[in-house]
Amino acid sequence: MARIVDKTLLAERVVLLEIEAEKVARYAQPGQFVVLMPFETSERIPISLHNWYKEKGTIEIVFQVVGRTTLELASLDVGNSVYTLLGPLGRPLALEKYGRVVFVGGGLGIPPIYTIARELKRVGNEVCSIIGARTASLVILEERIREASDELLICTDDGSYGRKGFVTEALQELLGQKHIDLVIAIGPVPMMEAVSHLTRPLGIKTIVSLNPIMLDATGMCGVCRVKVGGETKFACVDGPKFDGHQVDFADLRRRLSMYAKEEAEALEKWETKVWRRESP
Ligand SMILES: Cc1cc2nc3c(=O)[nH]c(=O)nc-3n(C[C@H](O)[C@H](O)[C@H](O)COP(=O)(O)OP(=O)(O)OC[C@H]3O[C@@H](n4cnc5c(N)ncnc54)[C@H](O)[C@@H]3O)c2cc1C
């Protein structure tokens, strides 16, 4: 059991939880994730580590309520406990001096950028972050990402905050202005695919963080398999970060939508049971 010590609503249906997890906090590295079950009867779901405090022995995660399990997680309050929490999982990003690194983060891809950018900056990289959302109220964690970056560009699809347009448009402009050594894109699959498409002809190394459906997260069940460079990889133990130029995004999209009907039914059934409050 892992006790929740803080809970913040960052945007509509987007929640930050600070959870006691002393060992996860002690061993966490940038780019890793945890797997948790809100209740004994819940599914196991993977959520990226947003941040951790080694001294306090706590971790922070940010998640969006999209279905039954995230709904259950959002129903927990400060003082309640998450039934199980396993981590840190996944391969961390190597903390090397790459040079000028550009992060591209969309929606729920923004939280995991924070510690990766902070640590890459700490080891001497120049970090520029481009973060985007549909509209101003969905731009989250601006101050933290600003603190972790040398430069921050904010984009909204409707122009209500920052520059109007997609993060990929801001990246395209930047690619024409500066030499860039590494691009790290985290967010919706179409965004990561578009970023990889932009950087491939320029030969700029591009890392994406894949979010396939994942179950055991220890490399045994194979549910999170993805195709990278013509080979089958398990996102849980081989990733979740992969070379964006090698990823078969069409296969990922197909696998992600395999259970759409069942997910919609589960959400409908559980929404009325769990989501009794107006907001988490
Ligand atoms: C490595 C990794 C890191 C992630 N980090 C975050 C994060 O930091 N914040 C966040 O909000 N979300 C994150 N996700 C996605 C998160 O796991 C799903 O939103 C969650 O599992 C949805 O569960 P649900 O029951 O609420 O929704 P469902 O109704 O069951 O599903 C809604 C959608 O979520 C995805 N999904 C469902 N089950 C899983 C599963 N077991 N594993 C992965 N995806 C699933 C599918 O795309 C599905 O269409 C991450 C996924 C992975 C693989």
C-alpha cells in the first residue's frame, strides 16, 4: 500500500498525486515509470514518473482520467492508499552530453519531460522545451518545465496562450534556425510520429516514448510489444524510449485501439459508480 500525501487538480481531469514510495524515490531515474493498481480489484496501469523526492521518500505522478482505472485512481484522496505500486520500471535515458536538446511535449507527455530535461540540463546540455495543448487551461506544469529548460516555447491549438498552432510547427521553425543534436518527443502518437517525420530527413537523432497497452511490465506477457527497426521489442523492458525513426507507428496505433469497444463499455459502467464528485 502506498499512501497519497498530496493531490492537485492541474487541469480538467488531469491530476497530480504525490505518493509515499521510498524505494521507488531512491532508485528512480529520468524516463522511468511505475505500474499501479488503485484498488485490489483494479487493472494494473503504467504511469510515468513526473518527479521524486529522495529525502522525503515520495514520488509524483500526473495522469489524465480516460477510463475505468484512472477514474478509480482519481477517486482516491490524500490519506488514502494506492493498493499496489511497482517501480521504477523501464530503461532510463542515458544522462550524457548530447549538445542542444529539444523536448517536444504534448498533453500528458509534458509531465515526464520535467525530470529528463532537468537532469540533461544539469549534466551540461542546452535544453529547449516546446510544450503544447489544445487550449490555455490544459497547459500544465509551465513553471516546472521553464525551470528545467534554458528556453521554453508554449503552443496552443486555438492560440489562447503562447503561440497558435501545433508543437510540430514550432519545432519545424526551430529546426530551420538552430543546429539541434537530439529531439525527445513525448505525447500523443500522431505528434511523436510527425516529429520523427520532420527530423528523419535532417538526420537528427529522435527519441520517442511509446505508450502501448502494458500489463505485467516485467517483459513476460508481451502485451506491450512494438515494432522497432523491423524487430519486436517490449516497451516495458526494452523501452519505453525508442528511436523514433525506427518505430512502426501504424502498428502501434492499431494495437492501441484494439479494445476501444470494451474500454468504452467499462468507462460507462464505472463512471456512475466511482466518479461521484464533479472533479477529482
Ligand atoms: C510507459 C507508459 C507510461 C504512461 N504514462 C502515463 C502518464 O504519465 N500519465 C497518463 O495519464 N497516462 C500514462 N500512460 C497511459 C495510461 O497507462 C493509460 O491512460 C491508462 O492505462 C488508462 O487506463 P484506464 O483504465 O483509465 O482507461 P481504458 O478505458 O482502459 O483505456 C483508455 C486508453 O488508455 C490506454 N490504455 C488502457 N489500458 C492500458 C494499459 N494497461 N497500459 C497502457 N495504456 C493503456 C489505451 O490507449 C486506451 O485506449 C502511460 C502508458 C505507458 C505505456
